[in-house]
Amino acid sequence: MSENKKIEKIVGVKGMNDILPADAPLWELFENTVHSVLKSYGFQQIRTPIVEPTALFSRGLGEVTDIVEKEMYSFTDSMNGDNLTLRPESTASVVRAALEHNLTYDGPKRLWYAGPMFRHERPQRGRYRQFHQVGAEALGFTGPDIDAELIMMCQRLWDDLGLEDIRLELNSIGDAEERSKHRADLIAYFEQHKELLDTDAQRRLHSNPLRILDTKNPTMQEMVNAAPKLLDYLGEESRAHFEGVQKILNHNNIPFTINPRLVRGMDYYNRTVFEWVTDQLGSQGTVCGGGRYDPLIEMFGGKPTPACGFAMGVERLLELMKASGEQYAPNQCDVYMVHQGDEAQLQSFVLAERLRGAGLDVVLHCASASAGGSFKSQMKKADASGAAFAVILGEDEVKNATATVKTLRAAEGESNQVTISFDGVTDYVVEQIVGDHDHDHDHVHYHP
Ligand code: ATP
Ligand code: MG
């Protein structure tokens, strides 16, 4: 390469974001909260691969869905010709894995997952090409009780995350037979209003008319509002199921509104469908969607196994958390180690290990290109780290087998520096942190 040739910087893929250290504490808090809420309902985690056979999604999600029609990252493995896809969602993967490993052989299973999903959409606020979902799938449960439990689990998660202003919309889309009666009437109705249908709707008129109800096109709203409602077509069993869900929610004071136009993007849903929506995120206001998908497992070649689940969009929920004004202080560590001289450097390694062994987070000053190693510049680093203490080793300390502990956040007028024996430092610092600050050792210092 010639010396004056400019090296072009490679940037990341459009719509796929880096999650930077400044945001990591928020992600961790979210993930830890999710983990403990789902565990408290007896859900077990499942981790499936990010790459799956393309047929899993094209068959599983239905050919006439946004995802399969235009959003999948599909490619051919040039080594062996396999048709593969980066997963756009995880329900199909969880069902595949459950069948492959016969997970429901001894009864129903409550499962959850978290991870990145990939959809080739137009990137905008709340809509990315790599995004993250947390989802739950309850396999093998028939009754409305599990539907209600999944919904209540979401409510608890919003509460634990300190999120308000997320409301629940609920609907039932019945079973296949009920939908086919409704569908015939719906197509007839749309045909009467053909002049109002946009191109998307015209294309779906015969392939997936239910999805037309889901349109965001403002010029179609009025006409769509007056369309035949699936709820009026529900038979006895579907109606009883829907009422069963509502009864449990009402009994537990979970507010909801019934939205007769609510349908879900994927073809495999039946009966209960729900969405959690907020007005605070502009047009990308759905933070979680779910429902029952009784036919899916049989469609995949399994024994008939009723099921219900949801998936939530992590980026949208994190944006809500940020908007809710909660402060989180990402302290890098509890203790910053400052040292001067070769011997002191060696000893500071020893002391840092002891402090870590006692459960503290310790950053040891290391040489860098940007900052000098002077005492002053090290103390600046210590301050910026957010540590409660700087532990300082200089020539005097080494000679006397001591260390100096400096309180970095001492109140005005308080003495903030003590020199104590090298062997006493660990106990002293632990005592100070546990005693004074009620240190919880989860290292994400979130202050509601
Ligand atoms: P939308 O109508 O917004 O496209 P969807 O019906 O495609 O949503 P689901 O497949 O139900 O969404 O996914 C569940 C949740 O995942 C959504 O409610 C949303 O919070 C989140 N989500 C979906 N697509 C994206 C994306 N491209 N970027 C960020 N979050 C997303
Ligand atoms: Mg979508």
C-alpha cells in the first residue's frame, strides 16, 4: 500500500446498532429484571441459533406476511447450497426446537428467550434491521388461564421496570372456521369499497384480507372501522375462551380495552391476540405483541399442541425507560488504584486482587498513550471513574508497608484521607462501602 493512500474506514451495517458502554447498564438492568420476572413465573430459558433453514419461516409465518414477503435476510450457503435465513422472530425456532427435542413429552412447558432478530425494514426511530426481542412461549396449555398469566407477567415486568403509560389491547380472532365465514363477508365488504383500497390492500384482498384491518393508511380508516367484526363471528367455545381471559384480568385489576381490529402479523395466531402499546414512541408504539397459536405445532408436523406466547421489542422498551426520566449512574468501579514507582506498581496488583477477592470492582491504573502516569493525571482518572475510593501506593507506602485510602466523594470539611497498614486495606474499604453505602454489589446503580 502506498504511504499516502487514505485508508477507508469501514462502518457498520445500516439499521444495525452498536450498543455502547454508556448504554450497557440500562441493558443489563433490563435483562436482569426480565430474567427475574420470568423466573418468578416458572419460565425456563431456551436459546436457539440465529440462523435457521429458510423454510422454517416461509412455512411457519405464512407466505403472505410482511416478514416473509419482504423483510427476511435470506441467503444461500455457498459451501453447500443450503437456503438459510437470519431469524426474523423466534416463535418458529422455539417450536422447531421443542419438536426436535420432544420438549413437551412430559407435559406442557413454559419457555422464554431473548436475543437479536433481523428484518430488512426501513430504519427509523424504533425500527431497526437488527433489533432485540424478549419472548415467552407456553407450549401445551389449552385454557384461557395461561393467556392471562402471560399478560400479567408483562404487567409485572412493566411495573418492575418503572414503566407507566403502556396500555393493553385485547381481541379474539377465533378459529379457522369462524375466520373463514368472517373472511367471506369481509372480502364482499371490501369489494364494495374497492375504490378506497390502497395497492397493498388490493393485493391482500383475496390472500389475506384480515391484514387489511391492520392498515395504517389514514384514508382507509373510516371504511375499515365499519368492516364486519370478527368478534361477531365467534362460536361458543371461542367466546368462552375469550371471556375466560377477561375474567382473570378483571379479577386482578389489569385494565384493557378490546380492539376488534387487532390482528397479528403472523398467520398462525388464533383466539386471543394482544398488544401492549404506548403513545410515547411516535408511530412505533407497539412494545409487545402476542397471542395464541394453537395450529402452529401441528403445522410443523407435531402432535396437536395448543400454545400461547408474546414477543417484546427491547429497543422500544429501553427508549421508554430513558424517557421515564430515571437516572442510572454507570460507575465503572468501587476502587481506583493509583501508584508511583516500579515497586508500588507490583504491590498494587497484589492489593487489587485482594480487593476483587472481597467482592469489589477495582480498576488498576495502567499505562496509556493518551494520559501521563503522573500522580495528578492518575487522580483525575480516579475521579472520572466514579469510584468511591482511590487506593494510593507511592514510595513511602511501599517502604512502610502501608497504603493511602482517599475518599473521592467526601463531604466538605471531612477528613478524606487515611494511611493504614497494607494488610488492613481490604477490610477497611469493605467496611466503609458496606457500612456507609449499603452496597448491594449488583453494580448497576439505578436510582428511581
Ligand atoms: P410492527 O407492526 O411495528 O412492524 P410487528 O407486528 O412486525 O410490529 P412483531 O413481529 O409482533 O412486530 O414483534 C414484536 C415486537 O418486536 C413489536 O411489537 C416491536 O416492539 C418489536 N419490533 C418488531 N419489529 C421491529 C424492528 N424492526 N425494530 C425494532 N423493534 C421491532
Ligand atoms: Mg413488522
